[in-house]
Amino acid sequence: MPENSGKEDKEFPKEIDVRERRKLRARNKKSDEVWFGLGMFGAVGWGVAVPTVIGIFLGVWIDMKWPGQYSWTLMLLFIGLITGCMNAWFWVNRQRRDIDGKRENHGD
């Protein structure tokens, strides 16, 4: 047998304990997770949609006030969309860090 088989034998029960506690905690929070997931989905959707719509309205207003060679509506639509996607990415990333921090605090 390899030299580190004793180390693996000691870590195996710890790993099983960590996984079992994680499963029990997930089972207890299952209904909360569904609502949390729907809430996150909605927040991400609104976080992308609002800047995009604001960009469209602002672009239409600029195009009506000062018509020109370039479409401000399209440019501001893309700027709003990129801003909204970055906003959603930062928000989801922050939530992931919070979840990872909770896992570390619980020892899983």
C-alpha cells in the first residue's frame, strides 16, 4: 500500500461528516432555497433590464431632439445592456462569496 493510506483513512470520516452535515442543512433549507433562487433570478433580470430600458429611452429622446448620422438608441441600448450584465455579474459574484464564506464558517 502507498505510504499516505493512513492519512486518507483519517480524512475519509471527516469528509463524510462534512458532506452529511451539508446534506442535512440543505434538506432543512430546501423551501428557502427555491424562493432564494427565484429571487436571485428576478434580481438579475431586473438588474439587466432596467439599465437597458433606460438606455433605450434616453437614446430615443436624444435621437428625437438631435437627429444625426448615428443611432443613439442602438448605442445606448448596448451600453445599458453591458452595464446591466456587469451589474448582474457583480451581484451574483458577491452572493457566491457570501455563500462560500458561510461554508467556511460552518466547516464544510
